[in-house]
Amino acid sequence: MISPNQNEEYGERLELAQAAAQLGMWEWGPAESSQSLSDELHRIFGTEPGDPDRVEKWAARVFPEDWPKVQAHMREALRTGTIDFHYRYRHPQLGLRWLYCKGRRFRNETRMFGIVQDITARKIAEEGLHRLAAIVESSHDAIVSKDLNGIVTSWNQGAQRIFGFTAEEMIGQPITKIIPRDLQDQETQILSTIARGERIDLFETVRMHKSGELVEVSLTVSPVRDNSGKIVGAAKIARDITQSKKTERALQITERLASVGRLAATVAHEINNPLEAVINLIYLARHAPTQNEARRYLDLAEEELERVSHLTRQTLGFYRETKGATHFHLGEIVTSLISVFSSRTRNKGIVVSPEIASDVELYAVPGEIRQVVANLVSNSIDALETGGRVRIRVSAATQWSGSGLSGVRLTVADTGSGIPPEALSQLFQPFFTTKRDVGTGLGLWVCKSIVENHHGSIHVRSATTPGKSGTVFSVFLPLSAQQPEAEVSIPQTV
């Protein structure tokens, strides 16, 4: 026998279970037009048990587009004795909800009983998954997942477009199928990084198309976890940047050619002065009354020609292609470029102050570093109308980021009118320029690219306050162009 106290306890437990599952119970007698709802079902419907209009209120709250479906299922239930469907419902406090109704007829009776469950959370999750699946499939980027053994578990249309392999060809296959042979041995390092729960952010590397053609890509790789939080694989997004890299290289060549033209005009002007002097000195030597006086004129002409020769050597040194990195001193580059730009600075009355505080030896690509220095110095000269000062400082330094890398800092400062604050954030973007009549808008973008390719950094600060205006560019270059070993393993291996 079950005591009244036990019945009460079972009832409380049932009520708690219904509330936890957001599940209410009902009975419906079509012949008697009777309805009986549990307290939890009243909460789900937002109705009151004693309200005589509760049925009408429930019907009015059923989502209008779903009301015909609800009526049809109820009519079908009278015929078959079962009911099973879901519909949308506007709760007076909670707003739009998804409800699931299931029930059946009592044996040998017309009455029916069943449940209604609030399945809003499940429906929202399903719609998020459907939406996500649609995004993944329509994405132009490759979205790929793999397990911790590097076996591909998903492969979207974007991946097929970029790499040429279909999902059928890749799912179940190792991801090394698209990794160039010389990088395959590093796949283990990537999987180890993911297994530690670390995310690998955007970086650039090379992958291989089905045809064997190399594809330049930008990758992001993140750990994938199961419901318990355990890492079970990796998700990767790959963007094809082959065309943009080609465009970037073309822009760099364009800027290099433009800088050649600018410097050529400067050098031509600088050479013209000593050549005119040589012509005049030769004329005077021809008409000199004595041999000693003629020799003196020719000695002066020889000095002017040596000046021309020096400028020519500096120009050739600046634009001679350097195929690889080598050891050199940044101060030597600064000193040589000051003489190249001396004509412009002299004509504008600009004072150039070099400060070679500590010129430690760099290991980098000299031609590219020359281009950075030349661009920054040229910009500073352009920023000054007449008069003013350009200060060029070279000193030993440590990287600001806290990495502790030792290197050299180049500072180029001018006393010009400064750069407006709204322009500072765009300075390193391609084709942006503050110069109205000169400039391609590529110089600083190329500078930033070169510095970052050498694992350095470039910063700018500027003031436009009259009397205190000016601009300072600061470049940090590590002593070696090679990236530290701890950082090399990831960018090369995803």
C-alpha cells in the first residue's frame, strides 16, 4: 500500500521533473469538450488554471501561420487516436517559443492524454547549425577539419575550389596530401600545438593544388573540443592569397621604379653642377697664360669629376640588386644616402644631422634596407618647405614588444608641419599619400613590408601644433633577419 505521504512525495518529484524538462501534461476529452492541464503546462502556455478564457487565449497565441497546422493535427488525432507535431507559440512574457505536442488516446475511450514540451532552445540550436552549415558551404575560403592524427574529417566547397580535391577525395585522407613535401615533417608540430589548446592565428604559407601547383594561403587553425571540453581535432580556415601576393610584389616593383625615377632626378641635378664646373675649368685651362695655372684648373676639374664618380657609385650601390642577406652597418647606408640627397637639402636650406650613436652589425638584405632609409629621408625632406632640420639617428636597441630581441633602431625626424591625426592611421596603406603633387602612395607601405619581412617594426608619431610640429619615424631591425627558432616552427607548418 502507498501512503498519502508517499503519493504527495511522488507528486512533488513528478512536478520537479516536469519543470526541469520544461514538459507539461494534458488530458483532452473531445466528446465532453474538457481539458485538463498540469501546472507546468500552464506555465508553458502563460495561462491561469481558473481562467475561463484560457482555451481562447491559448488559441489566439498560436503563431498565425501555424494555426491551420494545429487544427489539422487535432482533427487527425480524433480519427487516428495519436498526435505528434510542433508549432510556434507567442508566450505573453517570454515571446516566441517552439512547442512540441505528443499524445494518444486512452484505451477504449475517446479521451486523449499527452505532453507539451518547450523545445525553443533545441530549435534555436538547430537553426544555428543549419545557418553555420550554409555559411561553411558557401564560403570562398577553405574550411577544413581534421582529427589529432591529421586525418581530414570535413572539406567544404571552398577547399575544393582552392586545392582541387573533392570532399570524397580528401575526407579520411591525411592533410599532408596538400602540404608540400619539404613541410610535411612539421605537421606533427602543428598537431602538438593544437593538442595543447593553442590557437594558430593568421599567417602566410604555401599549400599544394591537386595539379601540383603551389598555392599561397593565409591560415588560421583552432582546436576543436567535444562536449566534455576534450580537444579532439582542429579546424582550419585557408584563404587563397596567391593573386594578392602577386599584386603586392607588382606594387613593390612599381614603388621601386618610382623611387628610381625620383632619385635619378636628384642625382642628375647633383651631377649637373660639377659637370658645369668641369666644362668651365677646362675652358680656363685652355686659355691659361701659364702651364702652372692650367694645371691648377685641371686639378680642380679632377676633384669635380671625383665628386661625380662618388655620386654614381652611391647610386649604383643603392639600386644594385642584392640576392640575399649579408652583414653590414646601417650607419654606412645612412652616410652614403645623405650625400645623395645633399643637392635637395642644400637647395631647400635644410640642415641634416646624422647621429650614429652605436652602429652594430646587421644581417639583412642591404638593398631593401637602403630603400627603407631612402624613402624615410626623402619623405622628411619633402615635409619641409624651406629651412628646417632632419635628424637621422642610428643606435643599438631592444625591441619594444618585450621579446627581448637585440637590434638597431633607426630614427628619422623632421621639423615639418606634421601629419594630421586622421591621416596617421592610413599612412602605411597602399596608395594613400599626404603629398599632393608627388608620390605614389606606396613608399611607406613598401617600407612596412620590408621591415616586417626582416621581423622588425616601424612606428610613427607626429604633432601639428604650430611651433612644436614635426614627424618622427622609428624603425627597429633585429640583428639577424632570421626569425628566432621558437617562432619559426609555426608559420612554416600549418
